[in-house]
Amino acid sequence: MFLLTLSDGRPDAELGAWRARAREALATPAPAPPPLPLPVPVPRFAARDSREEYLAKVRRAQAEIAEGNTYEVCLTTSLSARTDALDPLGAYLRLRTGSPAPFASFLRFPGFAVASTSPERFLELTADGRMRAEPIKGTRGRSADPATDALLREELRSSEKDRAENIMIVDLLRNDLSHHAVPGSVTVSRLCDIETYATVHQMVSTIDARLRPGSARAGVVASAFPAGSMTGAPKISTMAILDGLEEAPRGPYSGAAGYFSLTGATDLAVVIRTLVLREHDGGTHLTLGVGGAITADSDPAEEWDEVRTKARGVLSALGAGFPGDRVPIGDPLPLPDPVPTRPDQETLMTTDTTPPAGPGPADTASAAKPSVLFVCVHNAGRSQMAAAYLHHLSEGRIEVLSAGSRPASQVNPAAVEAMAEEGIDIAAETPKILTTDAVEASDVVVTMGCGDECPYFPGKRYEDWVLDDPAGKGVESVRPIRDEIKRRIQHLIEDLLPG
């Protein structure tokens, strides 16, 4: 933690007192703040490039490499969404809570804000002339299982492809710094090290140098900009290739954010893992840039997976999922014929059509009622909590279906207890269990954060509820999840049963 103050160098009692109070406040442990509410409605992002379009661009980049025009292309795309007016600072605080990063920053301008959780340093210059760049190239997603997570970290550390990508950019930045460095001072103090963050493992290197006396510090930044980790190499010719491939400006994404001090010190981060928020027609337009480095050895499908991995931290902080082929809320698309299904869809549906015991929605089904389908792959208890809330709070006016139901005896006892505190008996409110044929009957599909493993429901109004994992065990850990589900159910009921 750094505490920065500016003065003219003369004694200043007021400034000294402020520093003392600030140090005391920082040193005093504070209770954990309550979880910030998710935006309502949850943003529904759309991708500028479909999977097939992005894979085609990867192959075009590889063709440029094969022709000798470049040897690494940092290809990017973007996700965007329009939502009700969103508080930029609140969005940033959610990002920072969910994905803490050493170079996180928040910039607010009239009608425009940048909320960044960047883990990557672009360039540091100290007051005494030390220079440092720390490019990131190489990413793996995290796993909740410690053994699997360790394997993912080791896989990244030993990956020849990722090391090659990283070393190419190290060579590029060594050249960038050498233009303003004392001859012989450029060194690589760390090569292909692994750093671990909330949602990803990253491969990071460090290049150090000494600023040549008389060199302009702004000139150093200008020589190194934009960051080689966001262009590829060689930089100028690869930027021309990217201009043709991406077909749209990146905006603040892949630029630099930081500070210039009166002492001559500078510290700048690469603008990645960053949400750009613009006021638009009374609402907010959101943009998230994502991408990765393409080399001759790249597997196009793996590059698309890397895009999804890098987007995960920002999207999950907003309660949103990666768009993929999902149909956003409100898009009245016709149902294709025949209905396409994903290979794993059948495994998510049970063939047991027998309704559970007790007065559930199956007893009061009506064609005139709106119906909601809940799907949860990994934690069926959450979908049953949501289904029970919906049936209870709508007083049976909404038909509730579930593809993740299980007998109440198998639901997490803490979830049963948490719902009982609300006067809801999960056993009595258990929804009708689905067969695949029943999917067409639903008006709204709600998936519970199952990401790629969720089935594809064309033509449906679709919501993916990404919920934080419980902190600890027992009913205390379930209550925040229960309350968040209740809040979303109330909004869903208001939408489906106006008035």
C-alpha cells in the first residue's frame, strides 16, 4: 500500500496530521463490507465476433505469419451490452472485489468511465531513473479444486507455446527500452514467471534498464507505446495487420493508465480486464475488450477458449455470462425448425416425468400462466431454492419447471434451513421435473452460472445467474446466496406479472 501526498517541501502541520490519520485508518482492521448488489437487470453481453468469425481471423493472422509479415499477432475482439443507468463506481468496486489486481484503476469523466482490474504493468520509471516493463503473455483459468488448480499452473509454466509468446514480447520490450537506456543496462530479471490471481494464472516477465542521462521521460513512454503485449511483433507492421483484422478501434482497451509525478516518476498499467462505461440514451453502454496472442503454433479453438477465460473475471463480477450463442433478454427471435441441440443437452434432462409429492406447480399448471425453467448443472440446490422462491412468492401464478431438481432429502441441509427461515418448505415447493420435450413449454430460461455446460435454448428469453460461492459452511454461508436469489426472483415476478 502506497500513501501519496504532494507538497512544496516546506513543513506543513495540516498535511502531517492528515498522513497520520490516514496511516492509522489503513492500519486498523475494518469489518468486511456487505456484498455489493448486482446490477438489475443483469447486463446481457453480445460478442462483436462469433466463435466462427474469431477462429477465421486467427487463421488469417497465421497466414500473415506464414508469409513472413509478422511472427506474433495480438488479436482482440470486444463484448458489449446496453443496460439501465449503471453506477460506474459501484461497477468498479464489484470488479475489484471479485478480481483484485495490482494495477486496478478507476477513471471517471463526464459521460464516460473506465473501470479496470489490470494485472499488467506497462512501464515504470522511478525518480532516480530506473525503468521496468512487466509484460504478460500466457493465461490459464483457475479451478476451485486445489489439485486441478496446481496442474493448470504447472501446465502454463511448462507450456512451450506460451513461453515462446512471452519471450517474443520480452525481446520487443528490450528493444523499446534500449532506445533510452544506458548501454548494457537492459536486463531480464524475471523470465516466464507464474503469477496467480482470483480467476487466472498468468505468465509474466520483467525487463529492467537505467534511463540514459538527458533522455526525456515522455519520450520513453512514447517509444514503448502501445504495449508490445497488446500488438505483437514486429510492432508497426503487426498493427497494420490488426487494423485490417479487427475492423474497429479498441478505444481505451489495450492503452495505458497510470500517473506522472512531479518528481519525474511514472507508473503505467496496460488497460486490460477493463470495463468501459458510456452514458447512452438514459442508460449505460458497456464495452469489454478481450483477446490473445496468435503464433504459428496457435490452435484457433484454444484461442477462443482463452478469450472466454480472460472475460470471466469482469463478466462474473456483474453477474453476467459470456454471450456465446445465447439469446439476450427481449430478443424475439423465431424458433428454428428443427430445434438445434447441443450434445450434452440430453444429459441435463431427467426422463422421470413423475411429479414430486406435495403441492407443487405441477398441480396448478395452466396454459395461460407464464412458465420459467431453472437449469443448474453443478449445484441443484440453488435452482431448487430459486424455484421454491418463485412458486411461493408468485402464489402459484407462474409455472415453475426445473432440470436440476433432486429429492428434498438430497438438498444441502443448510439450504433447507435457510429457506425455512423464510417460511418456505423446499419439499412442498419442489418444481415439476423436466423431460427434454417439455423445454418448448417454458417462456423464460434461467441458468445458474453453469457457463459452457448449460444447454442451448434457441428463441427463448434467457438469463444466466452467476452467484458468488459461499464463504464458509453452514446456514450463515447460504444466507447471502438465498437473499440474492430472492432479489432476482422478485424482479422476475414484477416483469412477468405486471401490476
